[in-house]
Amino acid sequence: MLSGPAKGVAAMVGACTVWGLSPMYYKMLSHIPAMEVLSHRMIWSLVFFGVVLGAQGRLGEVLQAMNTRRSFALVAVASVMIAANWALFIWSVQTGRTTQTSLGYYVYPLVAVVIGRVIFGEKLGSVQWLAVGLAAVAVVVLTVGLGTAPWIALTLALTFGLYGMIKKQLDVGPVVSVTTEVLLLVPFAVVILLQTYHNGGAVFGGDLTTMSLLVFAGPITALPLIMFSFAARRLAMTTVGLLQYINPTLQFACAVFVFSEPFGRWHLIAFVLIWTALAFYSVSALRQDNARRRAARAASASGTVL
């Protein structure tokens, strides 16, 4: 039998593996417009989450999560951020830009650090500032080398960073909060699919394989989030943060080795800078976590003596 932390690690690895390999799933739907795929993702996610929460007797928590004007506003903004993130991710994969999506999710932790400093006043150490600086240099290198800014990567990192900032202010679990978000988005998804039907398109893609893939958007969205929620309750946040790098690493592998997307000198320099920045950031996070644990043990020992 696995211990609690071991189960947490297994769940986290499973969640990040699904997220990291998801480009292969969305690539199979390249013949369907991204907004239609996004609409199906919203609808079938809501169905899946509804079944899970219904089985747990927790459907009431969905309405409770929006029972005040402030919480409703936060959920609404979060839904816009995650919809923009999902739509851009799907479109990028379908159009051969998965390398940028992987870069975006590599950059995201460093964007989150900056948001923490600017919005929440969190203090950053010199090593963390160094990591942020290296990420900025990587963006400049790509912009100069390729003649255009990596806007997809930056938008994905920023929307997900802002999404995390909003979620930090919601006092509900991840499964319930995402359910509320897709609940608000589903009416727009229905309108998009009705418009597709009105224009003579096939809402389910016109064949059984495509229909099955579209319906599968629900489980492929919901299951990793449930695994992530399970892991987050059993692991230190530092461990969760480090394991999340599995996601962009697998996306990068899909882009370069499966989809054969261009990866030249400028990409290599930028990614090396990002990987170096994340190495510095991870070492700093581990040291801070160890320092907190030592301080907690010392305080506990002091209390026992007293």
C-alpha cells in the first residue's frame, strides 16, 4: 500500500502527464474550429463535474460559491481568464505552435512570482529575482531572434497567472470552483454550437470518431483536476510546484519530437535560459521550504520543553 504522500505524488504525476500529453488529443481535432472544441470542453466538463459532485452530495456547494456579489464577480472573471487560456491553447496546438504553449507554462511560475510580489506584496529573494530576470532575457532573445514577441507563451502565462491570483481569493476547492466557472461559460458555448448548426456545420463533427473525441473533452479536463486536488491535499506546495514542470516538459516533447515543429538556435537559447531560471527558482523554493520546516520543528520543540 502506498503512503499518503506517495499517493499524492502518483496523483500529481498522473495529472501533469495528462496535461502534458493533451496536445496530442487536441491535434486530433485540428479539423474542428478551436471555438467549437472549446465549447464542447465546457459543456462536457460541466456534465462530468456535475456527476462527480452529485455522487458526493456536493452540488449545493456550486451555488454557495457564488452566493455573494463579490464571489460571483471573482468566479466570472476567473471564467473569462480560463476560457481565454483554454481557447488559445487549443488554437495554438491545432496550428502548430505547441512549442510556444510549453514555453508559456514554463514561464507561468515566474509570472506567478511577479504577481505575488506586485499584488500580494510577497517578498522575493535575490535568487528569485534572478530567475525572473533570466525569463525576461529569454523573452527578449526570442523576440529579437525571431523578429516577433512570443505572444502566445506570454498570454498563456499571464492569463493562467491572473486565473491563479483570482482563485487564491476564492474560499472553495478547485473542483467546485471550476464547476462554477464552466457553469457560467456553458451558455456561451451553447450559442456557439447553435450558430455552428445554423450555418450548416455538424455540431459533433459529422462522424463517430470526432463525436467521441469531443465528448472526451469532459474527462480529459476533469480527471487531471481531480487528481491535482487529491495531490495538493497530501503534498507540500514546493513538491506540487516542482512536479508541475512535467506538464510543459511533455508539451515540449510533443512539439519537437511528435509534431516536428521548428526548433532553431533562438528557441534553444531561450529555453536554456528558462530552464536555468526554473532551476534557480526551484532550488530557492526548496531552501525556503526546508527553512520553514526547521523553524516549525524548533518552535514545536521549544513548546514541548516549556
